[in-house]
Amino acid sequence: MSNDSIGVQPWMATPATLAVIAALEARGFSGCARFVGGCVRNTLMGQAIDDIDIATTLEPDHIIEALEQAGIRSVPTGVEHGTVTAISGGLPYEITTLRRDVTTDGRRATVAFTADWTQDAQRRDFRLNALYADPQGRLYDPTGEGVADAKAGRIVFVGDAMTRIREDYLRILRFFRFFAWYGKGEADPAGLAACKALKGMLSGRSAERTQKELLKLLAAEDPRPTLRLMAATGVLPAILPQVKSLARFDGLIAIETDQMFENDPELRLAALIPCEPQVAADTAERLRLSNTLKDRMVAAAGKEPRIVSWMSPREARRGVYRIGIRAFCDRVRLAWASDPRTATTPQWRALLALADSWTPPPFPLTGDEVIAAGVPKGPMVGQVMREVEEWWIDQDFIEDKFSAIERLKAVAQGMAY
């Protein structure tokens, strides 16, 4: 047990949290459940609490029984690994039985349940994540270094770094992700060396878990130093061989910082790879990104229309109409990030403001109106509409429907059916 205490935090004292702890202790005993991991670590570091995880000596069937008796819904999210999710007050609480690894193969582990808190701590990844707090806020630090690491911003593996990574090779990415979010000063040399030595084992790992870790890493306030470390150790090319330079990525984060834009991990991912639609599609496939994110990355990498800081408002409106507001804004930010000479150019911000404030109008003509102008039903209707639409766009989206009708008549008369 550590001499430190975090006290009874507000998130520990909510009715929903107290109900879960009470349910577990009613089935087990006082002290059978402790808060663990991120909620404890973040409290020590003065960071926001994203979720509340609980470790317990109760085995999964007893956890489920305890929750049912207390009228709390349970979800068996990973019973074979000891994990049950309680839904209390509309919030999820991940409850996991203390465990130890029996066998590991770098992807998944076979575990055995235990009542030993130290054994449970020894199978965790980093010392600052192997921290527990009881409902009174008393800290338990089985490795003896977790509290100090959290306070100092050190990301250090529990025990031997090579051993921890061989248990799960994606801990390499977790090392860099946690360093991006919580690290201070230089990265732990032993951890860095182990990641470099075992980087080749990242090949063939779960694409879904890889992209999840990568996007979480990219969501850090300033992941630039971490990405440079990943590039220097060969870890970055092991997961994203498409990356050729960090210049545009660095430029994008500099713009976000200077202009007070919200962090955008998806666009940061797009900034890492060359601006080629096929490369974007290949990257999305490699990481098994969602179709929505894949489409966004491919659109952001498009070449037409060409985005430059000196675009006129009329050209910008045409661009927004043709590729959509989001793709236009993505391309503006990426073009802005690509040219450090224009980093302070106010025109970039003006283009984003125009896209945010201008709503593309609907095309004023319908297919029925085209047919009424004498165009026979069939493919020719679409062709004529496209001709008139091009004229309408060139007229900067003229709102005069009469003029559009007159243009339709001229196009219809000039086409051979």
C-alpha cells in the first residue's frame, strides 16, 4: 500500500459509482473492489477522467450475481478474461476480476483468476497504470513506482519491457500513445529500446486495434515529438509505410495551435500520408478504417479543384459546391499546412470562414422542367441538366430562375436529339 491518497474524489462519490461498489462489497467483503488504471492515474496527474474501471477479487459469475441482486444491469463484455460491464446511472463501469497471465502469444492471453493484487499489477503494461485506489481514496501501488511515475510523467513498463511487449505487441503503440498524452521529458530508454527491437512484430497485428491506438495517439494535444520518436525508431514506418515526411503533419498541428482550432486526429492522419487519393485509400484499407473515415481521407487527398490561398470568393464557392464543405475545409487546412511560407496568411482563414458561412444553394431546375423544354426522356435529360448546371455555377449560382430557364431553352435548342 502507498502512503499517498487521492481522497474521495467527486467521481467516486456519485450515487451511480457508490451503487456499484456497494453491490460488489455486499456479495464479497469490504475492500474487495478498488478503482484501477486511468481514473486513478488521471486524478494523480490532474487530468480529466474519461471512464471508471474497477478491479475486484470477485469472479465474473459473482460480479454478475452481485449486480443483479442490486438491480444494476450487467453486460458480459469479456467474461473469459474476467470483465463485466455494469450500467449504473446510465454510465458504464468496467469491472474486471484480478488475474494473472498463464500463456501469451503477442496477441491474446490466457488468464487465470487470482485474489492477489500484486499478481494483477504485474500483468499490466505500465507502472502508472498499475495503480489502485479504494473507495476512501487510499492508493495501492504494488510496483512501488507507479505513483512517482504518474507525478513525474514517466511511461515505464511494469518489470522487463521486452517481456511486457512480447505479451502483446501492440503495447509498442501504447507506449508511444501514453508518452504523447502523459510523458514529460525524455522517453524511458529501456522502453524505447524494446519498442525499436520488436517493431517488426507489429506486422500482422489487429488492424482495428492498431488504428484505435494510432487515432488516440494523434488526439494528444501535441504528438509531434512522439511521432518523431516513432519515425526515429522505425515504429512509424512499420505501421504506416506510406509516411515519407512529417513536415505537413507538423505544419497542421502548428496551425491548430496558432489558430486555436480543435484537435482533429482524423485530419492529422491524412496529413501524415502523401496527398494522393490512392495512397489515402490504401492507408484506409491497411488500417481497416470505417467507410466514412476512408471517404473523408480520399476526398481530402483530391487534386481538383486546386486549393490556393489566393482563391477568389467565387472560386471558393465553386469548390465548396463541387466537393462539399468538409472536403473543402480539409483541403484548405492541408494546403495551408503544406506551405510554411504562408503560415500567417489571413486568406486561409478567410477561405474557411467562407465555407462555414455559405450554404450551397440547390440547383434551380428539375428534370420535369428539362423535359418540358422539349428534351426527350432518357439520358439526354441528365446531359442537358449538367450543361445548364455548369453555366449556373459559372454565373456564381445565380438566383434568377428565369435566367436559368432561358439558358435551358438555349441548350435544349442547340443539342441534337
